[in-house]
Amino acid sequence: MTQSAAVRAFEDAFARWVGLPHAFAFWKGRVALYAILRSLGVGVGDEVILPGYTCVMNVNPIKYVGATPIYADIEPLTYNVIPDLIEKAITPRTKAIIAQHTYGYPCEMDEILEIGRRRGLPVIEDCCLSLGSTYKGRLCGTMGVAAYWSFQWNKPFTMGLGGVACTADRELAGRIESLCAESLVRPSAKTAGMLALQRTIYRAFIYPRTTALATRLFRWLTRVGLVVGSSSTEEFSPTMPDGFFMGMSDSQAKAGLRQTRKIDRNISHRRRMRQLYEELLRERNCPVVDLPEYVDPVLVRYPVRVADKARAVAEAPGRLVELGTWFECPLHPIETPMEAYDYIVGMCPEAEKACREVVNLPMHVRAARRTARRSVEFVAGIGWPEEGGE
Ligand SMILES: *Cc1c(COP(=O)(O)O)cnc(C)c1O
């Protein structure tokens, strides 16, 4: 199909913001990854390396093209993949590396890009949780051969659902364009309309839906088929559902264009919130991540380790704390049949430990100083994990 004028306008605006010449908009972020993988020629029998601390929807496109995901463990401070472990995971079948900027913390890109160069492998940046983070002055998303963003409810900037792939590589852009012309399907008026209605309802009543209640409601509605969910039951299976390769609707594109105009405000709010969280957490003797001065992360939510995650999750709604639980398992969410996705428990011990300990705190545009104070008081009441222990 050919893109509508509204979708093109969003693609152009987003490309301009990122500073890359080519952007392609999709129904979801995972569809953008699928387009990138297909266009890089990743297929049956190939392997793709990514961190074992991700969401299953990110792994699905790898399975859909017939490739095998290979999981590399993360380092415990930024939750990002360890470059040496990427190198160790490379085999003759490896076809691509995914660098996921977890929570918005930039990956060690120079090391990862160097491995890619040395081994002749393309590096794809997963920017679904990182809007505006920089590494040595370079915007995340502009360093690899291609990058993708998600605009799903929990992401730094949202149209309910949505995704985009960007690249500076003309040849790759040409291949993505042909693939879209050939097989991208347009969302039906009903599907697009349902999403637009949901956006209105969520904004009015239960935004942000990361509260436990809203999440549960949302998952239930998804199960009974009442929403255009970000993850219907069939997407917990590694076979591609019909109509997966879907473009962005006009109403998503229009909402996206409005969001794009507010990106800079969104980013400066997140920068302020991170500083605030760090101050509040230091006051409570919570160890705060010491980052090298060449990274400037813009976080989606503030991750923090607690002594008793189950208790925190159970008590947060009663205390009106919007506690985020991801990632609950190496391939979030917990419903994922991990063996079907080639993950064997024990593969990534640091990631598994993070799943047991990490919760995340809100920093979206409606969260203010008061939200941060209440959230930090709450997690401090749960307590921090013991040094080196569980
Ligand atoms: C949300 C997310 C995705 C997938 O985005 P969708 O728009 O839901 O398909 C991929 N990677 C990461 C790290 C994410 O958080």
C-alpha cells in the first residue's frame, strides 16, 4: 500500500526530529522491527542477539522471520546488554545485533558498534524506551544501521499504539519501502476507530494505565477481545498472526504529529524528574546509578531495586503509587511461554535477578514532584536489597 498524506507528514516530522533521512511508520513498534529484520535479509536459520531482559513482543518479529533469538545477559546498573557477552554469543549464523536502550539508559554503543564492525554485523537500536537519550553527544537511534521506536501506552510518547523505523542507509530504506509497498496492510476503519476511542477514554479516565488496576483491567479487556490490545493472546505465540504487518492509521499519525511538537518539553520534564528521583533516593540511602559523564539518559520510568518486589506490587495500589512491574521475567510479561522463545531459565542470571528486584516509578508528563516524593517514600518503606545479596 502507499502511505496517506497524514502518515507521511508524521514520518517526515519524526525523521526531522531524529535527524535521519528515512522514517517509516507502523501500527506498532514490533512491526517496525519486523520490517527492519526482513529488509536486512534476516531469515530462516539465522540468529539475532538481544538482551535477555526485554518484552516478548520484541522477540516475536525475530521468530516471525524464522530466525532464533539469542539472549545475552545484562549488567546490573543500567540493565543494558554486556558488550563482551554479545561477542561471545556470535556464531556463523548470527545475522544482527539488537542494542536495546533499557529504561532509556544508553547502551555502551562504541563497544557494540565496534563488535558489529569487526564481525560484519548490523546493529539495530531498540529505542522503544528511549526518546531523547544521548551517548557521547549522539542521539540514541542514530548510531546503528537502523532504529525503531514504539508509541504504545507505556512509552515516553504515545498514540496508544504505534511505531516507527528510521535509518540513514539509503539502500535499506529502499528495501523497507518496497516491502511496505508490497505487503503492508492498512488498519481497517473499525480497528483504527477503536484505538482512537480508547485513547480518548484512557486520557480521560485511567491514564496512566501503568497503575496495577488499569493494567489488570486492560489485560482483561484484551483477553475478552474488547480492545485493540497491544498484546492479544495470539501474540504470545511465536507464529505471525494474520494482519500483523500493518501500517499506521491516520488518527495515530495525527496524534503523533501533535506529540512530536511536544517532544522537547516531554524530554526536559523527564530530565528534571530523573534528577529529582536521584536526589530523593540519595536522601533515603538508596544506591543511585553512577553513570559516565558521556551519557545523558532520558528515562521512560525510574527503575529501582527493592527488597521485596511482591510486597511492593501488592501494596502500591492501596498507597496510590503508580508502580511499574516490568520486566517481570526475561521476556516480559509473565504469561510468556519462554521455552517457545528459546529462553531457558538460568541463561541470563543478572536479568533474572533484576526481574525479581526491579520496580519502576512514574515520570510521565502528568507526574510531578509530589508523585516522585510519594513514590520514593513508598519504595523506601519496602527497603533496598542487601548489598550483593538477593
Ligand atoms: C514496548 C517495547 C517494544 C515493542 O513495542 P510495541 O509498540 O508494543 O510493539 C519493543 N522493545 C521494547 C524494549 C519495548 O519496551
